Amino acid sequence: MKDIRLLCTLLFGVAVLLFFGLAYPHHLHYQEQFQLFLFDSTYVWEVVKLPGGVADLLGRFCTQFFLFAWIGALIIALLLSAVQLLTLRLVSAQGVRNDVTSEISHAFLTPCALSFVPSFLLWLFLLDEHALLGGVWAVLLTQIALWGLIRLPDGWLRRILMIVAFMALYWVAFGGSHYYRYPTVFPTLLYVAWLLAVALPFVVRVLHKWAAASRRPVVTFASFALVALVMGSLVWKNANFKAEKVMAYDFMACHQQWNRILETVSKEKPNNQIGVTVQNLALAMHGQLADHLFDFNQNGISGLLPDVQSDATSPMPTAEAFYQLGMINVAQRTVFEAQEAILDFQKSGRCYKRLAQTNLINGNYEVARKYLMALQKTLFYRDWANETLPLLGNEKAIANHPEYGRLRQWAYKEDFYFSDHVTPEMLESLFWGNTDNRLAFEYLKAYYMLTNDREGYAKLLLQTSAKQ
């Protein structure tokens, strides 16, 4: 029977791994980009000194690995499997403590099946892109503490330690507000999962008679299959695959996977703002925007460079387009404001990297150094920061850099007032400031086509022909 229980746990863990690795990978990337975990004593102390800080810190530590979706999926699978195993251990221990071994130890039907319920609920919780991994750690830390207390012999020492443990748990795990990205939102599903993970062992007396009546393996398997079917269908039904597609476009733009973007849009044309923006940027990077503009869904001129919104997500693809066009100051402002709009007030490794780049291109080397020195304290941005630091102040190296040198040449040469709404005059100024900027040329042509400005389009072609 023990082997069957371990097999069920293994199957559950594999299911979680495959779901997040294959069906939900960009939700993991989304989580990683909205935090900046630093291997720094000051940073660690600032987190753990708050109620719930230990669970929060462990969650942040694990989330940094979400930069690689399969590693993130493995971490979630291990955590949820650990919650299930501890739930079953606690149920078994409670059954033994209350002298119901004759029913419980030979019939794990109900306890085994129900031990998966808290983990399934945590799985449901993590479907929400605003759910943070610290909540899962809070449940796990509570279970570990409870398991240690149950193993102590009954007496005054156990009672005293229980009081101390509950006080410590309030500070370590469940006194904080860092389990959901909206600080004002109460994550009900998380607390229901936590309550079941803790309370399930103490209702075993009610369940042991039912368990005793269901000792046959076929009934045990049927019970587990029923729980898996019901909870699995709830997971699939509540998964936000529409958001997953949007996050996929943002991820591909962030990592400049232009070929992959074009392959994706050729199979299924995006019908959301972020997807259209990324699609047009990829077309422009290949010099195909004007030629294939109307082969894809468009959203008017908003599909080119949308008005910047005051949130942390939607401005990022637009900021990528600004950056690639050479609108460095605009890209910098957009990224900075997006970072400041992160709902739980964390910083972003993705934003820090881009802010270091824009300040380097603009010659603001001390500001760029600040961001790079912070990134040096991270695990996965450290190498890039170390490679970039020698460029600070090295004008020749920057000029010869294939990306920074080109964007510095393309950037605006004169200051002007920029509104949130991109105008053709801005694109014209960008292109005529450096006619080698073929990306600006593509966007300007597309702008005239989308606004049906035939005169502007003809004038642009005439002037460029004369230049040649």
C-alpha cells in the first residue's frame, strides 16, 4: 500500500510539472520579471523582518528560477508534492495517536485521497498570475512545525512548545501580506488550502470508520481517481490560457525572438493589444511591416505604438518597440514607470537591465552603474552585469557595440516634448535624424498606411528616393 501511495504522489508531481512546463510556462516567466532577488544581507533583512517574511523570502528565492520555465515547474511540483506527503503523514500520525491503526494503517482510501486536496487547491491558487509562491511556503512551514509538535511526547513541554510555535509561525509564515501581488486582496483560496492542510488530520476520527469500510484496492484506486478527476478538471477549467498567450508574446519580445514571433503569428493571428504590438515589431525588425501590414490583424495606429498605460505589464512591449526604434528616453521613462507600477512594490530584474542599457546609451554612466551593481547581486543577471560594466565611460567600445552603438546613432538628436500619444512628427524626426534607421522608416510607412495618409506616404517615398 505504501508503494501505491508513493506512486500516486509521483503521478501528481509529474502532472504538475507537465502542466506548468508545457501549458503554463509564460506565467512563470511573468512571475520572475516582477521581482529582483538580491544575494545581499540588507535585502534579506528587509524581507524577513516583516511578519511572514521567512515564507516570503523563500518564495522569492524560488521565483528567481522561474526565468527557466522547466526549473520553475519542477520547483512547484516538488513543493506541492511535499505539501501532499506532509498532509498524509499528519493524517496517519493523528490516526495512530488516537488508536485507530486497525482502520487507518490498512485502509488509506479516504486519508490518501483527501491528502491531495490541499495541494490541488494550492495548484488552483497558483493559476492566478498574481498569486505568489510565498503562500505555498507558508503552508509548508506550518505543516513542518505541526509535524514536529505531533512527534513530541504528550506533556507540559509539548503544550509550551505549541504556544511558542504558534507565535513563531505567525511571524515566520502567516502574519504577512506578501502572498498575493495585490496587497489589499485577501487570497481566500490560499487560506482554505492552509486550513485543510492543518485541520484534515484532526478530522481523521470522523473518517476512520469510512476508511475501514473501503479496504479493497479497487475502491482505493477509484477514490483517488475521483479526487484527481474532479480537482484536475477544476484546474484546467480555471487556467487562464488567454493570458498565457499574451504573456508568451511579451516574453518573446523581451528576449528578441523575432523569428519565433513570426512563426507564432503565422499559425494564429493575435487579436489582443500586446500580441499585435509584438507582431508588428517583429515584422519591422525583418523589414516586412509595410509589405505585410494588412496580412495580420491590426488595431489602428494603436497596434504600432499604443498609448502607455499606468500598469506594470502592458507598457513593456511598447517600451521594447521604443527601444528598438532608438527612442531611448521614451523607452527609459516607460520602463521606469512600469516598474513603479508593480503592485506589491517590488523591483524588476528585467526593468533594471533595460534601465542600465538606456542610461548607458545616453551616457548617464553613474546611473547605469547603480543598476548594474544591483544586478551583480543576482543569480541570473550577474554575468550580464559583469560583461556590461567595462563599457561604462568607454566611448569607443560603446560606438563599436552592435546594439548600443547603433541605437546611440539612431536616438533623437534634439529634445522635444513627448506626449503619451505617438505622432507621425515624432517618427519623422527620428527617421530624418538618421535615414539609416530602417525600423523608423518601416513604422512611418505603416503609420501613413493605417491613417490612410496618402500624401504623407507619397512624400516619404519621394524624399527617400531623392536621398538615394
